[in-house]
Amino acid sequence: MATYELNVNGQRKQVNVDPSTPLLWVLREELKLTGTKYGCGISACGACTVHVDGIATRSCVVPVSLIGDRPIITIEGIGNDRVGRAVQDAWVEKDVVQCGYCQSGQIMSAVALLKTTSKPTDANIEDSMGGNICRCGTYIRIRKAIKSASVQLK
Amino acid sequence: MPSINSIVRALSVILVVCSVWSMLTLAGPARRQMSQKPKAGTATRADGLTAWEQIYSVLTHPRCINCHTATNYPQQGDDRHRHFANVIRGPEGQGVAGLNCASCHQETNADSTGLPGGHHWHLAPLSMRWQDLNDQSSSSAAVCRAVTDRSKNHGLNGPGLLKHHEEEPLVLWAWNPGRRPDGTMRTPPPLTHAEFVAATRRWIKAGMPCPQENSTRR
């Protein structure tokens, strides 16, 4: 076991866990931030996506020992960001969610996309969102919501 | 009558003359043999080509060539299959926003989750592709041409290439590739890193020769 000081959603959090523990389980089990979901556990589905130092990161495969002092933003904190707020509003406006399990990861990836590409094309969206799987097949509404958020952010 | 001393002196002179003549006579073939040896440059080129083939065996090992693709995706595994999860190259070889290399690959290997990692994890530029579009390794001659073409290799000359092979973190990673998700170790290249660097030195010393395209060696 080891003690780590994490910067999560702008707050300092201390956890005492095994160094090999994936960030996902630190967030969910230690910090009770359960908005980030466990999907596949091998970074294949994107449900566990959070931002680490601004990079959309698959938290299920990154041990907490490799985080260091890089700031972490989860779905619970992304609404405090202008782009994050716009994406969440667009998600509601377009009624994207069906079962919802993958959607926190979808939103985190969409925010990462819009932060680097303010007017994404369909190809940009397919490339950036290609690692986020939705078994309900909400992809068309996700695309519409991203474009709507892009317009809102002009 | 000549004295004994005179006779000894005369014999000594004859002996010295014969010795000098013998040395000169015997040294002749030796000199000819030396002049018949292959030119130093030719021998060094052959040694250089041998060294290059050792280098090539490393460059085309999956730990290296999986990120020197000609396509818009990296490969993974010893069978060099397409990287899973729809990972793509992106404009700078680092994936795209939302799906960067760094979305999973950290600064070091994550053995507990089976994720390989190293500093600035990224794909090699397309100018340094060592495969064709069908994911087949390029020939030894083609890879050698790419490696030595300074318009393609970020302007690296011999010392630059040696430094790259000696120090580049992602090159070094190939010999410390970590564990697979199933806990087994990834296979390293066929040479040790020291052997790889030594082969690079020999190849550079020989003038970085490249094999002919029609060589039987791939």
C-alpha cells in the first residue's frame, strides 16, 4: 500500500491504495466518484474515460502510481468547464442517452475533441469517438450533440 | 697468406650480404601478398553490410516495426495485428483528441494492467515506414535507404543515428517491453541492446552501406 495525493476535480484527495490499482477503482471505490464506469477493463470501450492533464484517459488501465500530480477531471467535474458544460447541455438537448452506461465516457471524449477541434467534421468525430463504444447505438445522436455543442461554443 | 682474421672478416661480410639478400628475397612475396589483400574499404563494406543485416533484424522485430507502419494505425503483438479499439495515427502520429496514444500509454510500462509505456509514446512518421500498405516488412535495402535518407530520418547523420539507437527512450523500450495483459513478458528483439549498438557502430564505421535491392536478403 502507498499513499497518493491526487488532484481530482480541483480538489486535493489523499488515498492509501496498492500502487498497481487502476485509477478507475481509486475514483470509484476510494473517492466514491461513481460517474466513471467500468466497461471492459482493457481500454477497449471508453466507458472509464476521464481527463488526466487534459488528455482523455482510459482510467481502467492506468495504475494510480503513474498519475503523479497531473490534474484529473471526471464526469462529476467536467460541467465546471465551459466546453464541458456546453457538451452536457447538448447531450440533454439532443436526448442522446438511452441506457446511459457509456455516456460519461462519451462526454469526456467529446469534450477532449472540442477542446482541440472547435468545428469537428464527421470524420473528426468518427476518429476521436471511435474508441467509445455504445451498445445502445446512440452514435447518430452523439454526433448531433457534438455539432450542436460546437455551434454553442462559437 | 691471408691471416685467420682476414678470412673470418671476409666470411662475416659474405654472411651479412647473404642475410640481407635472403631477407629481401623473402620479403618480396610477403609484400606481394599484402598488396593482393582486398582493399580495406571493400572489407569494411562487407563488414558493414553484415552489421546492417543485424540492425535490420532488430528494426523489423515487432517491438520496433509495430510503430513504423505505412498505414493510419499502429500494430500490436508478435503477430503484428492492427491495434485494437480503433486507434489511428492522427496528424502527428500521436492519435487524435479523445483517442491519443497517451490515453492509455504512460511514461513507463504498467505491468499490473499489461499496458506498455515509454516517454512520448507515438508512431514513427510515415517517412520512416518500414512496411508496405499490406503490413509486410519492407526489404532490407528499402529500410536501409529510409534510415540513411536524411530527408526522411529527421536529418540524422551517422552519429545522430547512433545516438538514436543508444538513447532514444522508445528504442530502449524494445529491450524493456514489460508484461502483456496475461502477465507474460513481451519478447525483445533478437539482439541485446549492446549488440544492436555495436552493430550500429560497425555499420557507421563502414560508411553505412546498404544492400542492393535485388539482394537475396530481404
